[in-house]
Amino acid sequence: MTDTASRRRGRRTRTESAGTRDRILSVAREEFSQRGYEKTSVRGIAKAAGVDPALVHHYFGTKEQVFEAAIEVAFAPALNAPEAFAEGSPAEVGERLTRFIFGIWENPTTRTPLLAIVRSAVNNEAAAAVFRRLVASQLLRRIASQLDLPDAELRAELAAAQLVGCAMLRYVIKVEPLVSADIEQVIARVAPVVQGHLTSP
């Protein structure tokens, strides 16, 4: 085989491998969304993706690691929150962050995978551990790093608790009248509380 042919074969193999990995990840997100963490298995993901279970383990490792890779992609929009947090006046950071997070939940495209993540985390400790690790390392610490205060991590966590709690009641548990309230009204009520957690003395 010539060097040129070998290079072409190598590129084709890498492309096929990337395509297989992406297909497994896409199927995994769908399986976790529909079945939740406990009812999803590596064997089921492999069958739906048309591959051997050993290949799923090869690319991702354990079921927990597959879940983490799947939700990281689904959670990606929320990971842009620190950028939204950093823009503009510090006096408006609570509203910017609140509007950004609720914007993700209000969008059906981004809400569906988030619902699957939250439901899995609520019902399974392994899924909850993955969710905590992702939120802590990639979201809360990045927000805290932008607060020039000694208790920055606690402030970031309290702000997140406010937003996650409201999202749980509105989109997951669906408690009235919160679920039917106009989103602008919700933002107007929640944003000052988030602002207080982040910047008040």
C-alpha cells in the first residue's frame, strides 16, 4: 500500500470512528431522555446505535461515564451562563443570569434534555453525582470566580439554588400558579433575589 493510500485510509478510519462515537452519544441522549438513568443500559444504547456493547465501553467507559458525556452536550447551553453573567453592569447581573437560565428552560429544544437530566438526578444517586460534578466544576466555580468576595462559592450556590428551585417547580413538578405565570413576571420577582445572593453585603 502506498503512503498516500495509507493516509487516506487513516483519515477515513478516523472519520468513521468519530461518526460512530457521535451516533452512540446521540442515541445515549435519547435513551436517557426517554427511559431515565436507571432504565437505560449500555447494552440498550449499543443495540439502538447498531454497535457492539464493547464499542460503547471503548469510547466512553462505564454507564456513568456515558451519562456524563451525554448530559454534558445537553447541558452545554447552560454552561454559557458565566459569559452572560460577566457582561454589563454588576447592578444588573441578577436579571441577566435569571433571564439567561429561564430562557433555556422556556425553549422546548433545550428544555427537553434538561428535564431528562433533572429527573435522572432526582431519582438516582449515580446520576445525581454526575450532575453535581458537572454543575460544580463547569458552572458554579466559573460564576464564583467572577465575584470579588470572600464567600463567592456560597453566593453562586445560593443563586443557583434559587434558579434551580424555581425551574423545578415551574417545569418539572408544574406547581400552579407558578407554571402558568407570565415568564416576565417570574423573572421580575426572582432576579432581585438572585442579585442579592450574588452582590449584597
